[in-house]
Amino acid sequence: MLNRRVDILFDKDLWKKVVNFSKAQKISAGELIRRAVKEYLDSQKKIEPKKQTPFNRLFQPRG
């Protein structure tokens, strides 16, 4: 159960939003948080190569 362990991570208002949204989705709050973290990390992996793309063409040898 996450309800008391997350007091240090979330304030009461945010925790209430998480719980209400998870109930609306009919999943546990823990599963909602796991999915959100996974989605965030996956999106960061996609952003990283995009940041490097402009420099790839800049340093290619001419010829």
C-alpha cells in the first residue's frame, strides 16, 4: 500500500489527485504512478537523440 509511504513524496493535494484519477481509471495508485514514470522515462529517451541531431551534420567530413 502506498497511501502512507508517499507522504514524503507528495503533498496531500497531489496525492488526492493521484488517488481520484486512479479510481477513475480503475487501477491502483501504485500502478498509475508506475505507468506515469515509465511514460516519462520513455519520452526522455526519445528527446535525447533529437537534441544531438543538429550536431551530427555539423561535424561530418566534407567530400
